[in-house]
Amino acid sequence: MTRPNVTKLETTLESAEALLESAQLLHSSLNLDDLLRHLLRSVMGRLLISKGLIAVSSDGTMRLALVRGMPKLAVGQEFDEDLARSAGIEMILPIGDQTEPTGLLGINNPANNKIGHDELVFLKALLGIAASGISNARAHAEAQQLNQELDQKVQELKTLLDLVRGLTATIEPDEVAQLLMLTLAGRWAIRRYALIAWKTGHPPVMRLKGMELASLADYESFGIDVESLDEAIRVSDLPECHLKTLLREEQGEVLFPIKAGDKTTGGFALLGPRPGNLSYSESDLEFGAGLTAQAAVAFENAWFVRETLERKKIEQELALAATIQESLFPANLPKLTGYDLAARNRPARSCGGDYYDILEFKTTEGGCCHLICVADVSGKGLPASLLMSNMQATMRALLGRIPSLTDLASHTNELLYATTPSNKYITAILVELDFATGKGRYVNAGHTDCLLLRASGEAEWLQSTGTPLGLMDPSIVNLVTPYKECSFELQPGDLLALFSDGVTEAQDEAENEFGEERTADFIRPLANVPADTIVNKVFDEIDRFAGTAPQYDDITLFVIKREA
């Protein structure tokens, strides 16, 4: 009488055991593909059916994840109920929640039977268990993906850190280029790459492997401003230009611009294809752009260091030249009874083109005289200082061998014209003075008018008596405008001020010149103070007058006072 109930209980126990076994199988793996295979195998084996499918939800769309016995359906395609039923699917059950299922199970009916109530209950229970397994597997897969991405980021950061350490250890642009390209090539195992980086005033830096791109050095013909490109770009996405044609010919795939804040700096790194026809992902482009950005900074630093070293070398050479030039001026002016002498020079740059000197020589009559010279070379800086030294050597070589100042000026003009560029010349005032008598004579070779201030306060000007030295052909000068000599006598209480045009042409902020009249008016009340005081006060007054305006020209002042 109780036998049917026993049989039903046994059947229930068998179903429970089968369900438990299936649950263990489903939860034994956190791999989604293995879990789905266990699920479909369990259902098809228990029901003895020949066709089945599982679709899972991905980004809101049901897609086939597993198909058995239906060759017209393919894994990965979107689930279509009509298509599934036409292929033999007769029952479709949700996996998980009915309204928002995790997936779908589709099966055909057994060959001789329909699925009964008990089997349907079993299937629904099994699919409920499978839903949690799918969720666990997906969570595990996401965790693995996150771990992989995190590990990749850690590796990328480590690579970036190693690159930065290498870059900070070098100050050579070529080494920066080599380190960057080895890092990029090693990251994706590529065998073809190219790099060019440039900065105005420096030779371009190039690195090539597997590519023939010598024309990269002609970067001005690219037809595109590399600075305007995004941080990374595929060659196929470049606008049509000469550069794109070059890169296509060499199978270049991605380009990373080398961008710095200064528009005078530019360049790019070009990578060829990856092995196995793999493509460069967006994260690959981002990573490469990060490396290139660090290299761009290193390039800029390396060029800055190079410029700094070159600038320091030039500064050292200029300082040495200034020291040498300083030694060309008289170390001390002679002490002469009844006279007070002082002189000073201040170049506008490290080196200058002004010159002053006082040289003693014997006259043809056997007497003792002095030649006082103040000269101004055209131009400024080192070239002017070199010509100034030439002037000094010429004067010292000729002095005492030439009978008159006019002959001295003519011979000096001839020598300088033969040895200097056509755009270089020297203005000079040559004064021959007999300190015993105060008698003097002078030749003004195109120089600024100089001041003879009488004890009475009257100002006389020693004006030009010939052309600048080295400017004109000597044959023309001797024939048309020969040098003329003028005389004067320095009386007790008189003052002679010889200067370059840096004194009278000094400018203030409004570009007003100091001028001859201001020079005479300023010196006049100082006539009774020592000569060195006069010189220093004139320099101070020029600075006060100029204010914030820069010194444009060399300034030289030579003062000779005959004591009363």
C-alpha cells in the first residue's frame, strides 16, 4: 500500500543528489567557459537530448556562449529566439531572475518524451544554482582582468621609472634617443623604428633601425607641423602630406610626437608593425606617449646643458679676452711735473673697441715728446677689441719712425686698410705734446670733437682733420682728403679732455644725447679738482643722465691738466 510513496521519495532523493552533484561541479570552477560546459553537459546527459544552447547577457545583449547539435548557430552571435526554434530548440528557460536573467538555456525535447514536472523543477533549481555560479565566475574573471591590468600598469610604471632614471643619468641628446627607442622597441618586440628630434641651433638627432629614412633630416619639408599633432597618432590617421607618404613607405604604424614647451623644439618617434600582426591598443598609445613625453623633457634638458656649457665656454673666452684687452691699456700713466693725468675706459660689453694710450718718443731734434691717442673702433664686442689691438700694435710699431703726425696717420690708414674688412674702420685723435713747453699738435682722423678747456672757462674743440683710419683707399685719401695737422698750446690752468663718442652720444630713456655742450658745462666747474676725480665724476654723471637706459657704446675719457 505504501510502495508508490517510497518510490516517489527515492526519486526525490535521487534528484537531490543529482542536483547536489551538479552544484558541486558548477561551483568547482571559476572559469565561465568550464562552468557553462558543465551545465549544458549535465542537462543534456540527464534528459538524453541532442540539442542545446546557452546564451549569456553581455552589456545588455544576450549572446550565444555555447551551442551543441545546431551547426547553423554560432558562438558569439546575438541570441534570436526565432532562429533558435527553427534550429530545433523547443524550450527556453531563464538562468537566474525571470525578469532580468543572467542567461538563457535552450533545449529540445527528449526523443520519446516531453519534459515532466519533476524534471522541470530540477532544471529550474539547477539554473538557479548556475546563475550564482555564473555571477561568481564573472566576478572572478573581472578580478583577474583587473589584476592583469593592475600588473600591466605596475610594469609600465616600472618601465617608465627605469627610463626616467636612465634619462636623468645622461646629458647627451643621442643617448636620450637611444634609450627611448630601445625601451619602446623592447616593450613590443618591434624590429623597425625611427626617431628624429630637433632644436633650433643644434644638429638634429636621428635613430633608425630597419628603416631608410635619411630624408627625415629635412624636417621642414614634412608638410605638417608635428607640434600640432595629438600625443600619439596612427600613421593611417595622419592627414595627407609628405611625411605620411614617407612613413607609409617604411611601414610605420604609430607616431609619438616629441613636444616641448618651446616651439623651437620638435620631433617624433615612429614604430613599425608588431610581431604576429598584433595591433597597437589605446593603452599602448597612452603608454608610448608617456615615455615620449619624458624623453622630450630629457631632450630639452640635454640641449639646455649643452647650450649652458657652450655659453660658459664663450663667457670664459670673453673674460680672457677682456683681461688681455685690459692689459693693452697703460698700467700707469706717467707722472709729469706740472701736469695731472687720468684716464678710464668702460666697454659696453665684455670686450670693447675703444683704445687710449700715451707713448714717449724722441723727436728728430733729440727732444722728448709724448703721443697721446684716443681711438674708437667701429662696432662693439670681441671683433672690435681685436681690431683695437691691431691699432695699438700698428701705432707702437710706427711711432718714432715717422717724422710727422700726418705721416703717422697716413701710414696707419694704409696698414689698417690692407688688413681689415671693408666695413671696419677706426676713428682716432692723435695728440703730440711736449710737456716741457705745453706745445702740442694733433690730427683728428674722423673722431668726435674733443675739448680744450681754457683756464678762463672758454671751450675750444679739436675738430676732425681727416677721414677715419682704414676706411678709404690710401691713394684716394692722399690725393683728395689728406690728413691735416693743427697746433695748440696748453697753458697753465688749461685742461685737455680727449674722449670717444660714448661720452657725448650717451642716451637717456627718451634717447636724448649727453652732447658736447653738456660735457663742457659739466667739466668746467671741476677744472680745479684732480684729474682722476674729474674722470670719475664724468662717468657718474653719464650714468645719472642715462638712468635705466643701457650703455650702447664703449666710453673712454683721457684728461690732461696743466697745473696753474
